[in-house]
Amino acid sequence: MSNIFDLFKKIESASPLPITHAVVGLGNPGKEYEGTRHNVGFEAIDHIAAASSTRIDRAKFHALVGEATLGGKRVLLIKPQTFMNLSGTAVSEALAFYKLPPENLLVLCDDVSFDPGLFRIRRKGTHGGHNGLRNIISSIGSEDFARIKIGVGKKPRPEYDLADWVLSRPAPADRDAIIARHADMKEAVCLWLNGCIDEAMNRYSK
């Protein structure tokens, strides 16, 4: 009888933790969009996955997904494959499936207000003109989710078309500055997962 109980304990300890949070990197699928400013969310979450010894390569929820343990939490990593303007489709489906509230969601996306190499962490907020965030807010019916806004630089001049800007590729020095902050972004995600978003904001929003 004791051997049966020991077996049950081994099975229980081998079971993965339940998914309690979702971390989403925004971007556009397809080779033609790789390396563009709009895809820095994809690149950041790919780094987080690689640093966690996992991959985001399973098709589900109109997205590519993977699972990782970060900060002691089991997390769903998501790269929507619906194109930026429909990012909310994947996010809403994933949250509904795992019964996660908006407060357990964090989104990584580009931001043209900040220089490359800077990123800002926000507890919640409006879409600020970002179409991916706009669609997520509309799809889940809430602004109450965290986001990491990754600086990609301002338009070179006011009349420059914003869509052309975010769908273009940054200069090598700017790209290097963004990539250099990937490890900090991962640490910020871990702090958020453990309820320490204020510490993350104080430490990394610069």
C-alpha cells in the first residue's frame, strides 16, 4: 500500500504547474516583417523563451505558443499570428481557455515615443495609438493588463508615415541597443510575475 502512495506522490510531483499567467509578444508573422520595428515584441519574447530553455512553436489560439517556468510561475508565451491589428483574437482565446483575468496578462510591444535601448513598464493604460494594444483592449474588454513598451525611436520627421516607420528596420546600432535590453526585459517579466511591478518599473523603466 505504501508503494502505491509513493507512486501517487511521484506522479503528482512530475505534473507541471498550472498556467497562471500569459506573456504576449506582438508582431507580424512572415519573413518580410522579420527585424522590423513593429516586431520587437516577437524578438523580446523569443529571447525570454530561449533563456528559459523553451520554444514558441506550437500552433494554438491563432498564435504560436510555448510554456515556460518564470519566477516560479507557469507561463504561457504567445506570439499572435493574426497580424498586429487583430492581436486580440489570440489573446482573448488564450485567456478564456485558461480562465485568466486581464491582471495576469503582460504584453510586450513597440513604442515610437522612446529611443531604442529604452523601455517602459506600465501596470495598465490606454492603447496610446498602438493598434495591437487597441485590438487587445477591445477583444478582452479591459485595459487592466501590464505592458512593456519597447522603444524603437521616433519618426525622423512629423510628416513621415507612421506605418512605413514601424514596418521598416532600425539601423544596426539601434537594433543592437534594443537587443542589449532583452535580459532586462526578462527580469522585469519575472518581477511582474511575483507581484513586484513597482520594483520592475523603478529598476528598468529608464
